[in-house]
Amino acid sequence: MAHVEKEIEVDKPVDQVYSQWTQFEEFPQFMENVEQVRQLDDKHLEWKARVAGTDRQWKAEIIEQKPNLVIAWRSITGDKNDGKVEFQPLNGHTKVKLAVDYEPPKAAAGEMGDKLTQATPRSVENDLKRFKEFVERRPQATGTWSGEIHSGQVKK
């Protein structure tokens, strides 16, 4: 299992940055390898990506979500991909800290797996930079979800 942790400061208030992150179906606009994200319900997402020339698909479950603070998830089918994104207000700006644990696809053994493991930290960093640009060029978030999820239970 590999681990990546990156952070970036976004020049927008925490409520706007958090609200934009909750718009999962827009992730392909700033995440390089993500082709589609479908929100199935308040806590389940279906992902399609193209990684190292291979189509990948998985479902994820949001296990913790607190407005303007944190969103944590785990994969429940397909590629192993668990993580957490935290939001910290900083004088009208927001620090976004993203941590991802992932297992390179079994088909990506040997040299291809090594390249994928090495490329992912760079991909995460670049995705965060594109997210920053995506949020900063908008006067407001494109949507919001203000419910909470604690121990996998949705509270609206």
C-alpha cells in the first residue's frame, strides 16, 4: 500500500472551497486521470479513470464528512483507494490537505507498477494545483452539500 500526502493553500474562504470539493461529479475538470465520477447517493461514488493507459473503475464510500472540516472515504469495490481531505481556514484563505492510500493495480506489476507508484505523488500535487485554479477563478462554488456523515451514517 502506498501513501501520498500533499497540501495547498487556496485563495478562497473555507466554505467555498469545501462546497466545491463536495461537487464530486466535477472532479474530471481538474483531476488528470479521472474520466467520470457519478454520485450514487449521499455517501457512494462510482469512479472511472484511465491510469497508466489502463481503464480503472471502483466504487467508494464516504465514511466521514463534516462541513468545512473533513471528507474521508474508502473504496468498496475495484481499485484500493482510501483517503481524507481536510480543510483549514487561514485568514480568508483555506489550506487543503489531501492524504491518499492506494494499491497500484495488480496488472501494473514490475516496472509499470513502480512507475505508477512514483507518478502518483506528482499526480496528486498537480490535481491539487488544478483544483486551486478551478476554485479561484469562480466567484462561488458550483454547488454544495451540507450534510454530515459520521461512522458511515448520513445526518442531514
